[in-house]
Amino acid sequence: MIEVFNTNEEELLLAFRSGDERAFDQVFRKFYAPLVFFARRFMLLEGMAEEVVQDNLFKLWQKRADFNSLVSMKAFLYISTKNACLDGIDKEKRKLNRDSHWVLENDYLEPNVEDLIIHTEVLQEIRSAINLLPEQCRKIMKMSYEQSMTGKEIAEAMQITVSTVNNQKARGLSLLRKSLHQNGFALLIILLGNDLLN
């Protein structure tokens, strides 16, 4: 059933609205990682981003009958996550002022939310595209992209040559260039670093 949800957003939405916990699990998996990435751009304390996102996904579940599309669910999650993060920042500022009579020297400015959402969505697009690569190529790209490993470190971990790693990176970039939008590919190059181009 979950496999069907992956290919049919309308069916996923109907199952979610009707209270199907498997559909909630699918929605949770779809939105959790991008929202945590987004929330971490706001939050000061370790672990707070995850807590905020989990709370907002639970609120989404409670209000599941109110949503008519995955787009409206996504909008709700981003807006409520942003607001909860900003509320959390305000509470932490007040607590610091009250507990230690210490005034923060620098106010935390609200980041450009639209840019953060776009950045988060592009990163999600990159992750999804990498997951579709052939197995060895996918593993190498993930080690480079997610773990920031060098070509030499990847070669040692996979017990292959550095030239094989470089060839697989070049193959991965070629495949990703075809599947990603222009902005996604440009961001991927920045995230992976210039060593991919060598």
C-alpha cells in the first residue's frame, strides 16, 4: 500500500485524511528531513529543530481533515515551523534575560524565509535525484554529498581506486545534470565542491 502512496499523491491524501496511520508515516517521511533542515536555520539549541518539526507534524495529523492537497499541507508545515522556531527564539531570549540578567548583544534576525524554503526544497530535490542513481554511483555521491568524504576516503571505504571514484562522480554528475533543474544542479556543485569537477 505504501508503494502506491509513493506514486499517487491523491490516494495518499485521501488515506491520510481518513486517519490511515500508514499514510501518516509516509507524510512524516516525506516532510520530516526537509523541515528539520529548515528549522535548524532558526533554532539556537541542539535538538530543538527536531522537536518543533515533530510537534508540527503531530498538529498536521490532528488537523488532517482540514487539508485538501499536499501543497496546503506543505505550506502549513513550513509556516507553523517558522512561527514555532521564532517563538522558541523569543522564549530563549526572555529566559536568558530573566535568568542571568544578560541582554543578548546581537538580536537574531529572522532569516529570509522564502530563500530558506527554496534552498530546502532544492536540497530535497538533490537527495531524491541521488537516490535514483545506479547503486555504486549513488553510494559514492552520498558519501561525497552527505558525509563530505574526499575521493581518497571513499576509495578506501569502498575498496576501489580513486580513479573509479572520480569516474563514478563524473557519471553521477552527468546523470544529475539531466534530472535536476538548473538551480538544483548549481547548488549540488557548490555543496560537493570543486573536487567533483577534477
